[in-house]
Amino acid sequence: MKTPPAMKITSGLAALAAVGLLAACGTATVTAPATSAKSEAAAKAKASKPKTKAPPKGSLTFAQYKTVHTGMTKAQVRTLVGAPKDKDYTESELLGETTKLETWTYTNRGEQFGAFVLSFTDGRLDSKGSV
């Protein structure tokens, strides 16, 4: 009786059928598909990476706060540090000129208490502070 060649099995049902067929012939040689060293290394790296939670929305670290400078647009600030936790809008008129004021508040992620406040006048950051 001739021994069948080793088979590469790719699915569970095919493996069961192949083992049953080979067992009926008197041999049961089945090889698992080879995995590459690259995919094994990627799987180990993924398993060893600690899962980090996303920071709370509307919060900043002091390092992020320092990257924001007066004169930046609201879009630039939002791109750099994300959306604020709270916004406050005010319009004032003086001598026929309307000024739009907007204040953004972020919680201080590095401290238990406190907040960072960014103030915009006519769409540009004109002051920042912490409370």
C-alpha cells in the first residue's frame, strides 16, 4: 500500500476529513500551516503592549498647555490640543465696533483640581491662564 503525501490543511473541517481519510488508509500524517517569524513577532509585540486609555475629552496636560501661543487661530488650537470641555461666547459693542469673545476651558489632566482657560478675541487666542 502506498503512503499518501503529507497534506497542508487550512480549515478545521478539512483537517478532520483528512485525518479520517488518512486513518482509513493506515497513515495519519497532517502538517499545520507554517507561520512566518514576522507574524509571530507581531503577535508577541501586540500581546506585550499595554493598553492605554484615551485621555478624557476636554483635558490638557501642562506640556500641551505650553504649546499653545497667543495669536493662534481657534482651528490651530483645536488641532493642537483638541476640543475644550466648555465654551463661553460673548459679544460686545463699543463705539460701533462688535468684538466676539470666546473662552475655552480644559480640565488639568496632571492635577486633581484646576483648569486651563484660553480666551479668543475675533477668532484668535489673545490670552491663556490657569485657575
